[in-house]
Amino acid sequence: MNQFTATVRECKPAQVVDLNGYLDAHTAPELEQTFQKLLDDQRFKIIVNFRDLAYISSAGLGVFMAFIEDARNNNGDIKLVGMSPKVYNVFDLLGFPMLYEIFDDESEAVQKFIATTGE
Amino acid sequence: MQTRTQRLDEFISGLPRLSLPKALSVFGLSWGALMLYDIVLGSWERSAYDFDLLRMLIPLVGFAPMYVRMLRPDDIRDDGDAYETFVRMTTISLVLVVVSALMRVVPFSYTPLGIPESFWSFMVGRAISLLPLLMLPTIAELIVRLIRYRSRRSVPLLARLVTYGIGLLFVVAQLFPTDLRPVGDDPTPGIAIGSILGFLALILTARARWIVNLRRRQKWALLGLSFLGMMAAVYFAALDDTSEFVGAMAATFPALPAMASACGMLLINIQLALFVHAMIALPTANAMDRRSTEVTSLATFGKLLTRSFDITDLIETSIGVACDVTGSRAAWIELQRAGDAELLLGHSPRLTSMDAIRLMTSTVADGTTLAESVRAHRDVQVIDRAHPTVGANEADRTVQRRETAKEKAARVASAPNRTLDKSRSEQKELSTVAAAPLVVGDLMLGTLYVAKERAQEFDRDDLAILGTVADQIAMAMQHSELIHSSIASERIEQEMLIARDLQQRLLPRSMPVSKWYDLHAESEPAQLVGGDYYDIVSFSDGTLGVVIADVSGKGPSAALYMGMIKGVIQALAGSTATPRDLLAKINVALHGQIDPKWFATMTCAQILEERRILRVARAGHCPTLIIRNGVGEYRRSRGLGLAIARPLMFERNLELEELNFSADDYVVLLSDGIPEARSPEGEEFGYERLMAIATEASALNPSPVELRNTIFTELSAFTRGELPIDDSTIVLLRWKQCSDYETSS
């Protein structure tokens, strides 16, 4: 059983979700719960940090797709940062860079949020 | 050669046996007939002992059916039935006594010789004697039944003697009333015969095994009733033959008083024997009851274990059984699951969770709490006088109480009574508590607690049986979980097999044959996943194309989506010109149709065979390997996965690539199962390694199948038996030399 955690911290104006471990079909529900809670709390500006993520499967990718609409419909977004080349490749194969904003550094994503909402 | 007894038995069983109401009716009818006879013939004024033969025979005939019933009595089925029979017998005799006592109030008079002094007396007398007339034979039959029950083999003889004795007495008393009537203070013949019979009855009742197995309540009742029964019996036996009552009875049927005396003597002995037995059985009655409850509880529990796999049922019954077998007022279970503790009080909690926690955190001899002690010693622990520890609050927090909706409803429902019982509950505080671990092998599943009131205690047997019950509960819980998970995994396996089968059916049966190229394709599903798919399509201009796809999801759902995709592809391809158009149409068909988390990847390659051109569009799928002139590379045209983006977005980002080939070039379409296959050390096979192997092998110009074999041989060597986690799908195309048909244009 692979380990996975998703911890949330604040980085105004966004919430940062730090991923750790293996994101696959078994652990995807954990991330889903995290996203759901954020949306329920009206936190629509989300940054996902992949720095400590070792592996992602298609089930893991699916989670993002489920929540992106809601976030964007509420003037928010899910931005992805800190991917290792391997993880980036998985996203890139599917063409995610064309749908999501992917940055190397968290600060870039934060800046983007500030810039777009002028907060 | 039949013995005399056997012949007698046969004769008796041959006799017609009427039901009790019918037999009594016959007897009653004879009474009525006699009364009519007396009135019509005017013989009602004569003495009871002065009658003619006919008058004596009528009652005998009437008595016959009842006597046959006595000869062939119903057998008592079990101990409970024996008790019922006893109660009935005693009650009837008591009723008879009460009635006859009341009759003294009614004004009527008979002379000592049984002559009514008026017509009114005659009528009253006859009416009164109907009751003993019907009740005495009934009692006699019950007596016979009772003394036959559970007696030894030799005893039927004695029972027979008693029965014959009663019958004989009746006949003789009826036919020779004058010789049997009481004279002075001499005991009546009824008493004499009755004494003999009574003695026999005493022998027979001496065993009375059935008393031992009665409940305590019943034993007490038996003690009381048999005492009263003895008094009633004495009354019968000592019937004053100068009383009006006896006179009236004699006037009806001369044998009646004799029968009453005989029954009385029998009953005295029987009731005495039963009384003594009850007295002896009472001191151990409690223990007997306990044993009986324990056995029944355990038996029921055992049955439930084999039948029910529902954990809630199990907990419910366990709590009930634990209370019953240890004589406790309350029981509860603490379950330990993955670091979490759960308190289960059952649907009708016999104590509050606060009380439960208080008892669980009470200290044992060495200073630890009861809960800790059980966990440490893995054995039954007991506290005789529980009181809460200083650290009780902390303990509360570690034990999370998860109240189900049912329990909450039960709690709320019982709340109104709580205030009423408060003062009482304070007095009857639970403070004697025992705990047994629920252990299966090395695994401790939780703890079973039982609690009694302050004044009570747990004896050695209680604790022993608590341990037994706890073991059974633990085993049942384990069993239940195993069953559930095996059912679950079996179901999953079944679903996977179905999915695998479906998946295989969706794949093309054969590869197209062409002079321009050779094609080989195969798909090997992994154990749990069923998402890969490949197909051959026909475009609008008749050119063929190869499609390879990877559907997200597992098992039956993946197979379902594959089926859907295949349908869409095959339906649309014929009216589509290029792979790019086809993928765009597929995306339109799929986007927003399934849940937002779902997507698929696909590569579609159109084969323009004469020009040796491949038109490729890639929707998020892993890159295509091509080997041209012995040089390998991966082609990764731009494209989003299917069903991820809206049609416009998807099409805007979808590239159509045109690749030119020469003879002996190779094209390899794959799914990510091959590059992502792992070695036992966890290393991935990788795209680079695959390309290197394929490129090297291509130098020998292998057929697609041969190339496939080389790749898979290397793959097997790399994974060294490690099971694949993803499906492996591969489509290999080799462009052929076409010397005969080389186009000139």
C-alpha cells in the first residue's frame, strides 16, 4: 500500500496543496477530499505543489480534471508547480500544459494569481 | 410365542380410545341416563346401597371410555409437559376441594344411607355430584400419566397395577356398595385399596427425574402446589362418609366415594414425593438455571455464528449472551481497528457510555487501568470494586464513541425513563466488572466487558465462561471479516474476468493483408487492469488505419468504455477522411458524456500504402516509435487526451503528422504498459531501452512477429517474472519490398 498525503497551507491569495508520495487509484480519493474541502470552504485559488510527489497515474490525473471547472467558474484556478521531469512528462503526454498553467516555482503561480485578480 | 403381557398390550391397544371431551361426555351421559331412570321409575327415593343391577351397570358402561383412556394414556413428551400435567392435576383437585367446601352452603340433605329427603335434595345432590364425577377420572388419568413418565423399564408393570387397581376398585365399589360402605370408624375399603396403590405410586414417583430440569420459578411453584395438593388429597381421602356430599355422590354412583378416597390416597403419596423432591432440588435450582441458560445461550450463539456474517447482528447477540452466561446486568465491546478504538453498546444499551468508560478505566491491582491490563496480559481480568482513576478524562478521549443512528434513537427513546430510574440506578451502581480479550491467534481485535452490581461478584465459572464466549466472539468476527473480504475479492475477480473477456472480444479478429506492409498486433491485459484496445478502421477513401487506445479506469467500467469507443470509431471512420478528423469526432462524442475524471488516450495512424506514408494523429497517447533506415526515433505530435477538453480546444491543439517511409522501415505503436514495466528492483524498462532494442533488432530485417518476439524476450529478461501492473499492447508494422508491383508513376 503506497503512501500519499496532501497537506494544505495558506499562501495568499491562494491555498497551496503539497503532495507527497504516490498518487494512484488507491490514494486519489484522498486528494479528491482535499479539493472538495477547499471548494466547500470557497477557496477557489489553488496551487498544487508536486515537489515531493514520486509518482502519478491516470487516476491521479483524473482528479484535477474533476475540479478544474468548478475552480475556474468561481474566478479561481488550479495551478501546478514544482513537477519533476518524470511527472511533467506524464502531464505533457496528455497535453495538460495546454489546459493548465504549470510553473517551476510556487512563487510564479502566486504572482499569477495576484496579477489576475489584482489582490 | 407371545407373552401374556404382550397379548394384553395388544388387546388394550386395540380398544377404541375417545378424546377427553368425548369420554367425559359418555360418563356424563350415563349420569344423565341414570337420573332419568330414577325419576321415571321413581327410584330416587331409595337408598344408595339398594339398587338394581341395571342401575349399577349404567355407570360402569359410562366409565369405560375414561378407563380405556387410563389404560392407554397419552405419553408425556418432555419435562415441561410433565410439569404442566402436575399443575393440571393439582389444580383440578384443588378446585374440587373448593367446590365441595362451598357446597356445604347449599341446603340439601341426604340421610346417612344416601336417601334424599326431598325431590329438591335429590336434584341438587345429583347436580353436585356431576363435578366429582367428571373430575375424579380426569385426575386419575393425569396421575397415571405422571407416574408412567420417565420411569424405569420394569415400572410399567407397577403403573399397570395402579391403573388396574383403580379400575378394579370402581367396579367392585359399584357392584358391591353395601359391602364396601363404611362401618363405624373402620377405614373404608376405598382407603385400604388406595393405600396400597398409594404406596406403589410413591415408588414410581420416587424417581421424578423431571423436577431437576425445571426452572427455579417452576420448582418453587411445584413446592407450593404439591403442599396444597397434599392438603387437598387428605381432604379426599378423609371424606366423612356421613356428610351430605358423600351421600349425594353415593346416591349417584356408589363407587364415587370409594374412587375419591382412592385418588386421595394416591395423591397424598404423589404430592408428598414431589414436595420432597422439590425441596431437595431448590438449593441447587439457581445453579441449574444458570447452567441451563449458559448451555442454551451458547448453543444459540454457536448457531448464529455459523449463520450470520453481519457484524452488527453478531455484536448484538454477543452482548446478550455475555450477560446471560455470566449473570451480568450489562455487557459491551471495545473494538480496536487500526489504532482507533470503538465502543459498542448494542441497540438497547444496558449502561451509558460514561459508565462504560468509567469501568474500563478503573484501576487493577498493579495500578494500570482494566483496559490496559487486559491488553497487556491478553487474559480475563476482573475488578471487584471499581472506582474511576485520576486520569479518567484522558482515557475518555482515547476511546472514541461512535454512536450509530439506531443507538442514538434508542438513547433518546430511553431518556425519559432515565430521570425516574436515577435514584434506583445510583443504588444499583455497576461496580463489579470483568473483561476478556477478543483474541484470534496473535491478533487482538478488542475487549469484551461485563459488569454486575456492587453487591454481586464473578465466580470462577463466570470468568471461565466469559473467556470462552470472548474467544467465540473473536473467532466469529474474524470469520465474518474473512467471509466478507473473500466475497468481495471473489466478486472483484469475477468482474475482472468478465472485463478481460469483453476486452478480448473487442479486438479485431485478423490483421489486414497487404503487399505493401506486414502488420502484427496483440494486447496482453495485466491482472487487474483492462483498458488497452487496438482496432483496424476504414476511412472514407477506403484506406485503412490502425487505432491504439488506452482507456482510464479498471475492470468492467474500462471494458464498457472501450466498447463505446469502438462503436464510435467504427461508426464514424467510414465518413471521415483523416485521423485528425476522426479523433476530433471521437472527442465530440465522448466529452462530457462520462464523468469529469474520465479520459482516454489514442493514436490513430492512416496507412497510405502505395505512397508508404503514415498519417498520424495523437490524442495524449504515448509516442510512436519509428525506425527509418536503421535509425530510431519517437514521434510525439501535439494533441490532448480524449474527453479532457471541449471540442474547440481539442481540435485547436491537435496536430496531423505525415510520415514518409521506405521499404524495411518499422512503425511500432504501443501502450505505456511496455515502457513502464518494472524489474523486481523497481526500475522501469523505459522508452529509451525499448527503442535501442528495437532499433538493433531491426538491422536483421525481422518480420513484425519476430520483432515482437525480440522485444518481449528482452522485456521478460528485464522484468524477471515481475507481474505487469498495466496492460501491454503493441502494434508492429513493417514496410515491405514490393519489387513486382513497384509503381512507375
